[in-house]
Amino acid sequence: MAEEHHMNGFDAGAFFNLHDYDNSGSWTPDDIRRTYGLKDESTKDVPESKKEEVVRTVLDLFDKDKSGSVSYAEFTVGDAHGIQLPDFGLGPGHHGDDEYEYEIHHFEKFHGADTTEEDLVHPEDIEHFRKHDQMEDAEHRQEMLDRMSIVETNIPAKFRRQ
């Protein structure tokens, strides 16, 4: 957590708030999945049963009122009693957008402020910029479609002239 969130010490309340993505005051199963990076494409090969196990385990540890979510109080009290979030061996968890994850998990570790474009040769760099190129290509295609008054591919085949 220190590396990812640039924090030197662990503070249960701050940790909870950082991972309460919708600021609702509780961690829903969706928040738990996101915290463990289970919504990220890097975990697409993790079986759904394992993802459900992660959520169930965290809820079993912290959800004392069995509401189906973990409140701020439940988490901080649990932490004070020595209950910790388990490491399921699924990696560091990816819960930001692609830019944030690339910055935190790669760029900050292997590059610096003086990095030039020619220095960005790691497989992670190449993949990151390939995604940018794909997004730009998709944006360009959409702009072209937006300029067309009629987009034939949007017309169901049964209504097109044969």
C-alpha cells in the first residue's frame, strides 16, 4: 500500500476511505472485487469461484452485522482487533484506470522525469502505448461515422436493398 498510495504508515481509516470507491461509507462486494483488482483485465483468467471466495472471505472477516457490506466502523474495529485483509496471491490489485495503474506499477518503478520516448521499451510500455493507439484509432473511426448522415452498417440487413 505504501508504494501504491505513497503512504509511509498504515492507517485503517485512510485505507478504508481510499477503497470506498463510491464514498458510500461501506465496502460493497463490488468495492472488494475492485480493491483486489478482480475487475481488472489482468485477472480475466481467475475463475469466478475464486473471485467469489475473495469477497466471501472478506465479508466473513469484517461484516459483523451480516449486511452484505463492510462499514467503516466494522473495518476499523476489525483492524484494531488484529484482523487483516488476506493476501490471496492475486498480485498487487489493480483498481485504478489504465493510466493510474501504468504510472504506479510500472513508470514510477522503472522510469523517471528525465525519461525520453526512446527509453520506453519495456513490454509494459509497448502494451500501454498500443492501447493508446487502439483508442485513438477507435476515436477516429467514430468521428468518421459521426460525420456520415446515414451509416449503412447500423441498418439491419432485412431493411437494406439487396
